[in-house]
Amino acid sequence: MLKIGIVGLPNVGKSTLFNALTKQSVPCENYPFCTIDPAVGVVGVPDERLNKLAVLSKSEKVIPAAIEFVDIAGLVRGAAEGAGLGNQFLSHIREVDAILEVVRFFDDPDITHVEGEVEPARDIETVNLELALADLEQVRARREKLVRDIKAGVIEAKAEDAVLAKLEQGFGEGKLARLIVLLQDEAALVAHLNLLTMKPILYTLNKKSGGHNLDELNDGRAERAYEMIEKLGGKYVKVDAATERELNEVADIDRQSFREEFGVHDDGIRDLIRGAYAALGLISFFTTGPKETRAWTVREGSIAPLAGAAIHSDFRDKFIRAEIVSCTDLLAASSYAAAREQAKVRTEGKEYIVRDGDVILFLHS
């Protein structure tokens, strides 16, 4: 299962957001370093198609695609040199597949900010700088280890060192690793380092219901944040973490009316989960039948055997063919048999690239 680490400066709403996402209870009091050990929660990816397929197939169970969120202790300036919980923070984040960076997007004198004032662009820069410094240290350490092999004429060591030199130069220019242009084979040479700034980042701008939200103040801070995120090639979603956490206690049928009362018109958690899914370059395909309807997660561009491996390795190693119908066509036809009669079900081979929303039946030897 893919993991996303919730990170940011202390006291910006990370644990509150984690609670809203996972409906779990972890400490989130108003002081830095409240979270010391990372909390983990598995979150289903909202997908209306899943329930519709389950009704069609009269399935006993419905299993959504899932993402594992990890709530990680707050990072402060100097973390790469061990400030705060720096080394511990960085070791936890190295283990995740992507980063959800929470950025405070409201003023409130009653809630402490570790830098004394709220400035999202600076906060983003602080977090990213610490990640980049940690990567730079790792790259330099790796280059030192390669020196002996390079002197011995080991071709692979020379090739890796050339890529590491390119990364070191990029870090010196203030770039994140994923913004440093590497060829596919170059990236493969340094993949084992699991660089922090090579991971995709989704920025979560945390607002506050009834508060002084920066996108309403017109003082330039919101615009600077948007420009910073665009420059970094990232995406952002806006969410009111505290309100979303409170809405966990409200019945589904009443939730929308409570949103209107709070002035929170969009489902921030749904948008955030979908945004995280998109940031990772993931899609869902489905299997459906009387026993269960299930969404499976694969990377966009995956061929059919690799997608089948999400279910069982036999669908990759002993793949013969796949029967595929789009979810839209299947629901419109009202049954698999009708979809087949309408020639909406097709047979595809091992080179087929799976599309989001495919309903697939894998056949293997």
C-alpha cells in the first residue's frame, strides 16, 4: 500500500488533518512537537463508481482503493542539522511515497506559529530547504563512498557519481531533486537513495472557519504562496482541517447542511484524498461480482499484467489476456451480459495500457 507522509512546521494542523482523514484520535494540542511517534491510518479513496458497480453486481462487500497516511512530527528550521526532532522526522519521511505538506493559511493570535507570524511562502521554503539539505548531505556521503570504486575504474561507480554530481549542483542552485532534469537511466542509478525531494508533494493550505483566511485578506501572502507552489511544479488543495474533523461526528445525511452552516461548501477531505491520488499519478480499475466489488490502485500508464499483479502475481507472471469494459459502459448497459451483447466488452493482450475506470477480468494459465 502506498504511503503519504503528512508534514509541515509544528502547529500548522497536521494532526488535526490526520484525525479528519482517518477518524482516528491522535494528540493535536496547541504546542510544537505534540506528535513524536508517527501515527498511521488507512484511508479509502472516495469513488462514486464503486458503489454503483456494487449495486449492479449485488456484491456482498465493497472495498475502495486505499492510501496510508502517516502523521509525522513537525519540522523546524535547522532540522537537517538535527534541530527539533530533525533526524527522526527525516527518517520517517524517507519511508513514504509522497509528501502532503500542510501549510497554515489563516491568522489567529491564539494559535502559536513557530516563526512568530504566518507567511505560507516562507514556510514552504523552510520545509523544502530542510528536505533539500538532508538530500544534499546524503548525496555527498554517497559520493565519498564511491571514491575507492572510481579509482579502481568501476564503470557503474563512475556513472552513478556523474548523476550525483548533477544532483549536488542542482541542490546548490536551490532546486528540489524532482526539478533537476535526469534521464530515465540516470534516475535509476540514484533511486536507491530514496531522496526526500524526489517525492511528489501536494500542498494543503489549511484554512479556518470564521477565521482570517489569507485568500480573503488580499495582503499578498496568498498570492506569494500560489506563485511559490507553481514555481515548484506542485499542486495544492484548500481544506479546513478543524471543521472536517468536527464533521466526522456528524451523520452523513446531515453533513452537507452542517458544511453550509460552517461556510465550508466543498468536501475538503474528498478533494484532498483525490488530489493526493492524482499527485502520485495513480488510477483505479475495478473488479466486480457477487462476492465483492473492489477498486485496485495502479500507476497511470501500467500495462495489463502489471495491473493484474495488484491482485495476484499470477496475473502478471501467467497472464494470457484480459476482458475489459469501461465502468461507464457497464453501468449504462445494466449488466455484464448486456454490455457483451452491445460489444462493449473487449479482449486485450499484455501490451494494453489500463485506463482509469476499467472493469477487468484477468485470465491466466
